[in-house]
Amino acid sequence: MKEWRQTIAVICTVVLTVAALAAYMQFELAAMRADMNAQNAAMRADMNAQHAAMNAEHTGIRADMNAQFAAMHAEHAAIREQLNSMDRRTARIEGHLFGIEIPADRADGE
């Protein structure tokens, strides 16, 4: 009977050791998960900051491009007006040479 007690004691010791080892492994696993979650959160925060910076840069570039487009559009309109004015003056000169009176355009649109 003494042998059975020793065998049961050894089995209980092994079972308790395995249970303790499993509990320790669960604790380590939880610590690793927490560490990974913290790293993931830090990486997400960094990526969000980079994304916000890129959006701000994109907005600035788009504003610059819109300003350049508006300036080019205004310059184009001014050049077109000069060409139209030159065409009207050329027509008046040609009309004068051929004896045709072509009235000048009024600035007020009348």
C-alpha cells in the first residue's frame, strides 16, 4: 500500500507541475498578446500621423495647383482679349483702307 501512495504522490506531483506549467504558459501568452497589442497600437498611431501629414501635404499641393491654374486662366483670358482687340483694330484699319467705316467697340457694351 505504501507503493500506491508513493505512485499517487508522484502522479499528483506531475499533474500539479503540468498544471503550474500550463498556467505559467498562459500568463506568458497573455503578456505576449498585450505586448503585441501595444506595438500594433503604436504602429497604427504612427501610420495615422503619417496619413494625416500626407493629406495635409496633398491639400497644400492641390491649393497651389488651383492657384496656378487660376493665374494661368486669367493670363489666358487677358491674352485672348488682347488678340480680340488686335483683330478689331486690324478690321478697322482694313476697312479704312477700303473706304468702309467700321465703328470702334464701346467699352460699356452699348
